Amino acid sequence: MSSDTKRADGARFSRQDVARIATLARLALTEPELDLYARQLGGILEHAEQMQGVDTAGVPPYSGATTEDAGDALREDVPVASLSMDAALQNAPQGDRVAGTFVVPKVIG
Amino acid sequence: MAARETTIALRDSIARGERTATDACNAALATIDALDASGPALHAFQLVLADRARAKAAALDHAFAKDATLAGPLHGVPIALKDNIVVSGTIATAGSKMLEHFVSPYDATVVERLEAAGAVIIGKTTCDEFAMGSSTENSAYGPSKNPVDPSRIPGGSSGGSAVAVAAGMTTVALGSDTGGSIRQPAAMCGITGLKPTYGRVSRYGLIAYGSSLDQIGPFAGNARDAALVLEVIAGHDPHDSTSARRPVPSFAAAFTGSVADMRIGVPSRLLEQGVDPEVLSAFRDAIASLTTQGATIVDIELPHSRHAISAYYLIATAEASANLARFDGVRFGARVSGGSLTEMYDATRGRGFGAEVKRRIMLGTYVLSAGYYDAYYLKAQQVRTLIQRDFTAAFATVDTVLMPTSPVPAFRFGERVDDPLQMYLADVFTVSANLAGIPAISVPCGTTTTGLPIGMQFLGRAWDEATILCAADAWERIAARA
């Protein structure tokens, strides 16, 4: 399917489309949310379709207003202090300060 | 409302020994006490840091008593910070339930610079969740109210900071502006708000929304105070590689007090539809006054600006969907437990984020997904280049571009929450400056017949905040005489 075909479909979201995006975004949505977002995202993208009429042939994508300053963004590779382990773990919903780890549900069996 | 004291007058009175930093701190806390949680209950503040502020003020007074020459440019000045700017050892919610208990382990660079200059951080202000919104109605902790009419929104997303200054709780505040979030609430509350050039101010310690668009900037009662705060917070920071290695000029030194030799571009075709008649009338009156004072008004074209909203909402949401991936219940923030790792992610994010944040993450995820990237994200980035080129062309013939800040004055609570597209469209005049990376300052330009503030904004060349601050200062003098 060409991107143009997909774009035309995209202006009218189904609940299945919304559910697929929610999976990509790692968001558990309720049934009413699926309906709401199907309607609202469709409306927003329909408005954005107006942009497709702009002639952008040969126009580069934006690369920053401050490009003249981008050249010196590199720094010397010198180690500097960062957050301590305790500070990094202080906001963890579940952390193990002895092991120095964030704790998550079991991933491998 | 009574005339607001300026930051500079407040600082100078402390420097002359007429009052102490502690006096100024206690006065700010008393005003907050009278107006914020009680009284009209404006809810400008998400969190008041009373003990911390008093301790800092006492330390300043102690140091000042020993050696008054060490007083910084903001010595003893209480300042409010939007709650998406982190202060070490204090909670930063960014208006989200996700960060209800998040205690920052470090200071934002702007916090370090403000405190080094002698400012006293008085508290954290109400904002739309993760800075996504135009009204503060998306705050998970309840909105802030417009001090001019508490039945109306203060604007957003930095609404609480605008309210703090407009209601006289502090003389200055910081907000962040991704698509108008400083300028629009400044306009709706009748004060001055500045979005600096992208890269002028470090974003280190600003909870990210749209990283190529976000800038921290000041709210103030006038251009001179805004210039002073910008001088303090601007400049390169090794912690933010997008902050520019450019010298920070003395902005106020460039003030002439006059618009006499200024060439001001007005994109009149952009104003032909969708602007409230009273806003348009106030804007035209301002142009007439500027002309009388010797400014040259030039009609300019910004042909791609009518696509700015579409480009903005695709780019900003794409960046937001990536930035907010970090809120996954693992390293910080809320966690909703149960089931597998992915079930934990999904439940945490599904419940931790509010409706508008989820809407924007969904939109951003979609425009970045396979098969749609070219049609939406790439196209929007190309249109962004065209918008930037339009401004470059305009600035070849004019010194500044002038347009309304918001097409409408402050609306009532609930009036627009059910229609996100209508809410987005009201950002029509503010998003272009963020897309082009250029600075812009909103200044008051009158009121509606019912007394609601109206704002207009001067936009400038990249790195040329001096010219727009000078224009804003000159405009204040013209408006004061009218």
C-alpha cells in the first residue's frame, strides 16, 4: 500500500486503528477512550490534510534555527560527576539500593 | 488592580536597606496566602515553598549585612517557577498525576542561575499537564483562574506563572513556551511574557515536551524586568548541547524608549479571518499609535503561516510521544502494578496520563509510525523550513513582526475542553515563532469592553531579543501616555 493510500484511510480512524496505535504507544485505553480518540484524531488529521497541498519539492526538512552554532556542540570527552546511585533510585517505584537496580516484573522465565 | 511594583524597584529598595529579602519574601507569601488557596482562590501555585524561601531570604540578608557589594542582580526578589522546572529536593509534578510524588534530585540550570543572582524561589505554579494545553484546564490538580475574571481561564500552559505576576504575588515568574505557553497566558492576564530564541536558555531541568520547540522564559510586569531576568538565565550550559555558545548582551542597554526608526512588519492577510473583532480593533489602534510615534508599518506576507498549526501539532506531538516514553513505571513516577512488564507499562501510562496527554502521545505515535512518517512528520518538517524562510525574507526588510498574541480574549472554563481542534486553532499566532526558533514578546494592548486583557506580540530575528525588548519597552511608554 502506498503512503498516499494509507494517508487517505488515516483521516477516518477506526477503533481498531486507535487500538493499534495505543499498543505502539504502550497505553491501556478504555472502551470510551477508543471511541473518543477515533473521532478526535480523525478530525485533527483531517485538518492537517490541508498541509499536503504545500509544494515542498526540494525543500529540506527543518534542521534548527541555530545551525550556525551547531558545529561547536561537541565537548571534550572528560568524565564528570553524575547522579549518585541513591539519588537515581530515590524516585523509583521499586528499587533495590543494595543491588543498585530498578526492579521490574519478571521478563524471562 | 493596583499598579504592580517592578522587579527592579523591589531589588533596589532592598539594596538601599529600606527592606530586607526576608520582608520581600514574607510579603509575597502573605499575598499568596490571601489570594491563592483562599480569597478568590486563584490557584496560581501548585506548591508554595515557604520554609525553603524564608531560609534562602535569611541567608541573603545575612550575606548582605556582611558585604552589600556581593548582592546579585535579583537580590532578594521572590520568583515563581512553572511546575515543570525542577528544584532539587522539592516535588515537580508538571501538572501530572504521573509525577505526584516525584522529588527532583537536581536543580534546573535556570534555578542555579536565579539563585546565584540572589532570587528567592517562592513556589511552583499550576500548569497544563506536561505543558500540553492553552488554559491550565489540563492540570491534574485543577486549573488556575484569571485574576481579571476568575470565571475565566488564565491561558496556558504556563497559566499559574502568569497569574502569580498579574495578581501581584511575585513581580516575575518563569514559564516554558513550546507553542505559545508563555505569550498566550501573558496576553490573557494583561502582562508581559517573553519566549527567547531557541538555544538562548538552557533546557536542563525543564521536563521535556517538544524538545526542538521548548524554551524557558520570563513573565514580568514590563519589558525592562523581563530583560533583566533573561540576562540572568541566558547563556551556554554544558548540560544542554542545544544551548548556544553566544555571548549574552545587556538587553536593557539597547533600549531607546522610542519606535521612531523602527520598521514593523504586519502580516495583514493572516488577520483577515478568525480574529475576535475587539482583539482586531485593539491591534489596529496599536498600529495607529505606533505610526503616530514614527514607526514605519510594512505590510508583509508570511504565506506558509496558515499551515503553522498543522505543522506544529504534528511535530510537537511526535516529539512528545518520544519524550514521554520515559514515564514507564520503572525509574521514576507512578507505577500501576500487576501482570507482566508490558501490562505494567500499559496500565501505568493509561492511568497516569490525563486525556490531553494521551491524545497527543497517540497523535505523535501515529505520525511517526511506519508508512505515515513521510506524509505527516517529514512533510511538517519541510513546511517548518518554509515558515522559517518566510520570516528570514520578512526580516530582510523589517526589524520586527507584529501580530496579535491570541485571536480571542480569555474564555470561560469548560467552553472549549470538548473540542481539542478548536483549542489548537487558537494557537494560530503563537506557534510560528517556536517553529522558526525566533524570539517573541507579548505585551498588553488594551482591553475588551468587559475589561478582558488583549495582547500583541513583537517577533524578532534569531538572537535579537534586544530589538523586540526595546520595541516592547517603547510600546509601554506609548500605551502609558494614551
